[in-house]
Amino acid sequence: MNRYICIHGHFYQPPRENPWLEEIELQDSAYPYHDWNERITSECYAPNTASRILDPDKRIIDIVNNYAKTSFDIGPTLLSWIKTHHPDVYQALIEADRLSQKRFSGHGSAIAHAYNHMIMPLASSRDKRTQVIWGIRDFEYRFGRKPEGMWLPETAANLETLDILAEQGITFTILAPRQARRVREICEEEWKDVNEKIDTRMPYMCRLPSGKTINLFFYDGQIAQDVAFRGLLNNGKNFAERLTGVFSDLEEPQLVHIATDGESYGHHHRYGDMALACALHHIESGKLANLTNYAEYMEKCPPTREVEIIENSSWSCVHGVERWRGDCGCNTLTNPGWNQGWRAPLREAMDWLRDNLIPIYEMGMASYIQDPWQARDDYIKVILNRSAQNEVILDGSVQSVEAFLSRHALRELSDDEKTKVLKLLEMQRCAMLMYTSCGWFFDDISGIETVQVMQYASCAMQLARGVGGEDLESGYLDILKRAQSNIPDFKDGAQVWETFVKPAALDLLKVGAHYAISSLFEEYPETINIFCYTAESEIYDLNESGIQKLAVGKARIHADITGDERLVCFAVLHFGDHNLIGGVREYMGNDSFSLMRQEITDAFMKSDIPEMIRLMDRHFETHSYSLWNLFKDEQRKVLNEILEPIISEIADSSRQTYEQHYPIMQVMRELQIPLPKALAATAEFILNTDLRKSLETEELDLEHLQKLVEE
């Protein structure tokens, strides 16, 4: 049979991690999940590893791993998160690639992904190359093989980008049909313009300026649109028949293939994973076509035609790549009257910052590293594992920070010199993460995606200052002032910076403040990991008097990624409830610390609160902190702890009200009279509480449960 079908899923989420913590903080908009990655994993990434196929009577007849029968890419930053937070899903993804190699003539279905979803045609040549190298190394580390294909973010392409893919050994990529300019038979001279109507049922060879070639697959745009936006996933059988309906009656090999956001299969469309599983089952069981992936099809049916692409084109902007650098008119269509004039100055600000960080990087590395840019390309081997030992099996060898430095250093480096080198490399990492495409995709500069890329820029500038580089913030903000927000309260990019970005920035002192404040609410061991930092207690005194607590001490705060560290001292007083004040500063020396420790402790023992506050002001000056300086998850945890007795009191009072007035509520129910809102709310609260408790018991009391449901 010469009919082949390939369904490609592009699985990606923008980096949501706090740039200073390397973890995603609580996102209330994703409730009841902790954050959007958790929510989408539950709705899409996990279900596709074990998707149900139902018979006409809605009974499960099979459970399948969809990834093993399709083609897929997963953004490296997302895959890193999945490995940490859902190792079972991660292993299922790796296993799917292994299974697909058996199914598809030795060709795995996973393809690589340019590292952090940067719009490649708008990137510098150096950044393009690093993005490709990092994407390949990340793939090799995870899947244990070299990638054959690579997904380009937003399928944005130009010849230089394709040339770099080919240079690094990538044999194919996937583009939208409107990205093809003209085609011809290989070895023929006459070109034919395709006008966005290229025959998508075959691969094409593209000749590159270097003399190399790369193969291109142009997906079926109409079916992809119907999957993503027009409800084709409402019925798996219809989905399958829509795919098979594209085949012609010709005997020559034909490939029907689509590419969409992988999140279509479960997140954007509920039970989309089951529609996909059903479609694949219908195709296979009915022998309607052979399922394949791109690499297998390319081996069986090499290109017979070549293509020229439309440079600087993409799948999600009809204007090419203008959505990521200008006010092209593309937006989410949810805010009529708004404009995206802010995109150009934001791009200009990022380019200005990137260019000004280069001399800081090159000059900073000159005394320590042989080739700074080769070291940056190789730094992915350190990024792949942030554990204390930092060992990564890659290319048949054990990698670590020390191994990395020994490969690239001009000589043996001191600890301070190693820290400086790592700060410079992290600065460059942030300088690429700040180009993540989502920062330009949406409607306003105040959006969370844009704030995220600006936070990466802030982190890069902070690291530059930390190695003695020029403070670039004022120059950066001068450009951002031209980026006008559509929301009057936010004014422009500089105001967005002051409102959302600057307050989010962390340093070791703020990490020390988090450690000191949170230590009042949970007992810490001598050494504790706080996200990507380690706090080591050297002195810790805890005094309690009624509901009041005082913690005084000193601790060493260590940045696990760069090796930077500070010795801090602190005094934190909790009055009860949410009332808390604290002081944290760099260690002031033994004599000053002993005096502070003695004076504040004596004042606490005398219950002299005004004197304690005065002493904190004197010893810590402007370095004062409160409950609001806790990192978001810990802040919520502490507030919940404070609220627990309050909620318990409200629950007891509500139950008393419910039981006291239960007879009259029963009478009203029998007479079909609606309950007053106050009583209805009380009854709902109590019944829901009892239902939850009943369902949480080890032995379910069905009779009691039935009674609650009837109530």
C-alpha cells in the first residue's frame, strides 16, 4: 500500500519559571491546579501516554500511547519540567520514541526542537547556532540518539536557519504550506510558483547557500486548521476519514500529514487524545493507510522535487515574522481597538541589551576561557542537570561543572573565578530566554508572557552587574518607554517594568529573608534547599512567648547554579496572625552580631515590642522584610496555616447553625419553598464538607453517602 499518514504534534509551553528560582510559582488562574503546566499535563500530556479507545457501547477496548504512533516534538524547557514533576509521563514519552523505532523501520517519532522557542529568522547568527546545538544536545541526552528532524518555533524559517540545521546534521523540518514559494523536479530548470497551494503529499529538497540540502515537509493546512479550530476532534472516526479523503487514485506513494499544537489533543479540546487514538485505530484496523513518521517516509520515498521557501515566513502570522517585531495586525482578536505598536520597541530593547551584553561576556571570559562562544554552545551539558554533583551521561562520558571548566578554562580557576564564569554563562542563557516568542505573540506589553521575557532580561542585567559589567537598565528602559501599553494604568514598557519586573527580582539577601521568615513556621534542618539555593544555618535562636515568636541567627546562602554565596544575619518577629517584621542584612561581624542578638532577645524577653522595632531599625536600617517577602508558594502555605484555626471556627459555627435550623429547612424543602441565601449557603458548605470527608474515608459508608446526596 502506497498510502501513508503522519500526524505531528508540537508540544510546547512557554517557560513559566521564576527566572531567579528556576521553578514555577503558584498560578491561581490554573486553579484547581498549581500552575498551567500542571493543568495541561493532566489534560493532555499524561492522557496521550495512555489514551482510551472505546467500542460503540462506550466500553474500553484498548489503552494506547499515542506518541508511539505519531510524530512529535516537545520543547526542551517543557520536557525538563515534565521530567522533574511527572517522571512517569517523562518515561512514557521516552518509551514512546523507543517503541516507534521498532514500528517505523528504526526511525524514532520524536524530533528535536530549537531550545527555547526563539523566532529563528529574527535571531543573530550566533544565537541561531546555539539554539540548534542546545536543542540537539538536549534531545540526545533525553532520547539517547541523534535527532533526524527539528521543529522550528512557529515554523519560522529563512535560509540561514535551514543552513544551520543542515550544518548540525538535521535532515528535515516541517513547514506550513504558505511558506513554499516555487517548486520544480530535481535536476530540471523550470520553476513553478505554487501560490500557497503546494502539493503537501510528498517531501521536498531545499538547496541551501552553503551547498548543503535539507528536506522539507509542508503539512496539510486545511485539515490542521480544522483540527485546531473547527471541531474535527469531536469525532475520531470523522478525523480519520478526513485524513484518508485527501489521497488521490494515483498509485504513486502519497503522504497525508498534518502538524498542530499538540495541546489540541486534550487541552484545547477535551478528550482530544481519545479522538486521536480512535482515528489511529480506525486507520490501522480498517487498513486505510500505513501510519508512519517523517524519517521513515523520507527513507522509503526520498524527494523527487525541490522547493524554494518564502524567507522570514511562519505558520502563525500571514505577514511572515512581523508578529514578533511589529504591529502587523495579528493578535488574539479579544481586545478590539488595541494595537501592538509596543512590539517593535520591545524587540529593539532586547536587541540593544543582547548587543551590549556581548562585550561584557567576551571581556569577562577573556582571562579564563579559551573560546567564550564555544563554551556557551557546550554549556547545555551543565544546564541539563542542576543537581549538586551535576553529572550527565552524554556522548559516552560523564559531564560535570568541573569537567566543563577543565575543557574550556585557560588554567585552573579559583572558586571566585569559577563563579564569575558561571555567572557570565547564565547571563547568556537569560539573554536567549528573553527572546522566547510568546513575549510578542499576545495583545499587550503588560501580559504575563511579556513580563516573563522582561524578567529574563532583568536577570541578565543583574548577572552582568554581578561580574562588574556596566549597569544597562537605564538604557534598556529608555527604549521601553516608547512601547505604549493599551491599558492606561500601565502607560508603557518602563511602567510595566517598575510594576511587575523590578519587584520580582531576587538576590541572595532576599533569599535569606525568605529563609528567616519561613523558619518561624516550619522546623528546618541545619541545611535546607530553597529552590535553586541552599541555606546553611550557623546560628539559630528561636524564642516563644504566647503567640509571639522571635528568630535570630546567621546563615550562609549559596546559589547552587553560580556558586555565589553570602553570609547573612537576621532577626524576625511574629506577633501572631499575619503580623510580622524582620530584618536581614549581610553579616556584620561577630561583635555587631552579638550585640544585635543580645539586645533584641532581651527586649523580646521583656515583651518590649516598641524597643524591639527600634532595635531592628537601628541594626538592619533599610533591610526590613515582612510576610509579603516570602516566595509565593510559601506565602500561601503560611497564610493557610494562619487561616486554619479561623476556618475551623467558622466551620464549627456553620455546623451549629445548620443543626439548629435543620428542622425548619426540612419543612421548607417538603413545601418546595426556596431556602433564604444565608441558610442555603450554610447547608451547601456543611453538606459539601461531609461529602468530602465521607469520600476520603478508607471504608466507604454507602448508606451515609446516599443520605448526603439526597440532602
